[in-house]
Amino acid sequence: MSNTSVRWNDHAVEQLVGRLLQFGVLTAAIVTIIGGLLLLIQHGSAEASYAVFRGEPAHLTSVGGILRGVRDMRSESLVQLGLVLLIATPVTRVAFTLVAFVLQRDRTYVVVTSIVLAVLLYGLVFGHL
Amino acid sequence: MPLRKAKYGPVQRALVSAVAAGAGDVHISRAMTTLTLALIIGSASFFAGLLGSLTGLGGGIIIVPLLTLGFHVNFRYAVGASIISIIATSSGAASAYVREGFTNVRVGILLEVATTLGALIGAAVTGLISESALQILFGLVLLFTAYRSMKPRAEHLILTTPDKWSERFRLDSTYPTTAGMQPYSVQHVPAGFGLMFVAGILSALLGIGSGIIKVLAMDQLMRLPFKVSTTTSNFMIGVTAAASAGVYLHYGYIDPTLAFPVMLGVLGGALVGARVLARSKTQWLRPIFTAIVVVTAAEMLYKGARG
């Protein structure tokens, strides 16, 4: 009995998570498209080359810098925000999975999912080992 | 020296000319504008996403070769753009798969500990590895992908023998078949976990989804049913890629001007591919894609060996 209710919960959560993924990708794509169009309008005629790696300027490499750039209406920052939203989509998915395991009082998987979430957030926030 | 003239390989020429067919002659030079390059790279990425989706092999594996060999994009920028496009396609595809009830969430999240840690380490050490070494590694992974994609997909025997680790982590589950819900048990959990760590490292180093290795670990080693392996792999690819992408953002590998046409192109191609796939059989495309992968592997190995 309890086993079937756990399975159903898993399934219900997955349905919700599926919607969440679609919503996340859609939102990220819309922000990226708007930013990309602005970028092409403003800098479309500039010469482009990606042959040499120079690294990105500081305002495009951290979440805080990107948000400040968006506030200053920089088009490349808006594109980068869309990409960060995209990166955040699977992270949010793991967070939802964690909530589901907490609700199921599944201690083992609360720990397992917390480790995955911690690794993801560490990469996104600090980015250095 | 006739060899010197082959600046672009046959695959790249084919891809570029396929894209440029309607737009007249396209000559890749350093003096292209952002707009022109975005349009060409976006169209080529659309084509890669479409092919990857139609063959079920994912476009991620050919994005980095397409960008580096075809458009002279630096390897690190290419990896950054590719990993972003992988998150987009896997999240889009996964939302369709979870409705089918095949995904084993426990197996997925447990193995994600290995893939995300591998990805974090891989992304952190990639700067220490030479570009030619990465190209050779990429070539070998492409060859392995081609080899695996040619093998027939026969469903193996579904086991129900209990396993110590599977019991501890309650991994055994059921999946829908024509004969109703079929129970299965999971084998060789530590070995599968180890292989997933490798998959995570490769994903970060090369900007690929590592779907082939993930399916290999779950299908062959852990003996999950094939459908469960592929859907759970898809569930994991986006999470693994997100771990790498976070680190790459900080290292400056993600260039917005390059990443946006690649991401939108691949995503668009994958979405169109999924629509086509629902209506028609595309099995005949598989050998073509495999041939492209083999030729690309040869070029990657050649470029890597030449230094």
C-alpha cells in the first residue's frame, strides 16, 4: 500500500517537474532571443572572431555582474541572463526533487539529493575548486 | 602540397554549403560581422540539432567539431556554447519523456552525485590540458560513439536478482511494457557509479552530454531495461551539463555572442526534429549520422596529432 502511494507521488512530482523544465527552457529562450536581437541591432556590424580565447570580461562571468549589466541595459548581459536561467533550470529541478523526498520522509534520498544540489550551487556560485 | 589545401574537411564543407545553399557563397574569413556569423552558426547549429534529434544520438557530440573545425572557433568557447545547448535540448526532451513513466528517479539522482562531481572536477582541470590532447580525446570519444551507435539495440534479459547496493538505495523498480508493469532489479551499482564519474569528467572536458556512456553504464553494467536507461540518461544529462556550465561561466568560456545562436539553433532543430520523429521513421538517417561522426573523429584526431 505505502509502496504504491510512494510511486504515485514520484510520478506526480515528475509530471510537475516536466512542466517546470518546459517553463524554464521557454523563459530562458525568450530572454535570450530578446537579448540576442538587441545585441545584433547594436553590435551586429562589428567584426567577430572567436579564434583566440580571451576569456569574458568580469561583468559576464558572475551572476551578480550579469544582473548589474542587465540593470544598465547591456544587451550582452541580457543574453547571458537568459543562459544563466537555462543553467538554473536543471538546478531547480533537483531542488524540486529534494522537496519531494523531504515530503516522502525519505532520509537517504534527502541526503543524496542535497549533495547533488550542493555541487550544482557550488559550481554556479563559486565556480572554482 | 595538395594536403594543405584541405583547410576545411568534407563534413564541414558539406554542413556549411548545406546551410549556405540559399544564401549564396559563404566564405569563412576572420573579417565577418557578428550578424553574419550569428546567422551562419545559428543555421548550422539548427541542422546539427535536427540531425541529433532525428537519429536519437543528440546533436551535442557534433557541436564542438562543427564550431572548431568548421568555423575556427577556439576550443574553449566551443565547449562553453555546446554545454549550454545541451542543457536546452535535454531539458526540452526530458519533459516529454517523464510523462511516459520510464525514468528511474532514484537511479538518476544517485548517479548524479558521480556525474556532477566529475563535471566539477573536469571543468576545473580543463584549463590545464592542452588543446591538442583534448582534440585527440574528442576524436576517440567520437569513434566510440560511432561504434556504439552501429550496434543493434536488443533488449537484454531483465533481471530480478537482489543486489546489496540496489537494496540499500531502493533502486529496484517497475516499468511499463505491453504485458503490464514489469519489475526489474539493478546490478553493479558501484561500477556504474564509477563509470558515471568518468562520464561527468568527459562531459565537462569536451562539452558533450556523454549520453552514450551513461546509457552504457545503466543498460550494460547496471542491467536496467533499455527504455529506462535512455530516459534516465536524458534526465541526468541536463543536470551534469549544468554543473559544468556553472564553472565555465566563471572561467569566461561562455561568450554570449557565440552561445546564443548555437543554443537557439540547436534547440530549434531539436524541437523540429521531435515533431518530424513523431510522424515518420528516420532510421535511415542513423548510418549517415554515424558516417559524419566517423569522418569528424578522423579530422579531430588528425588536428590533435598535428598539434
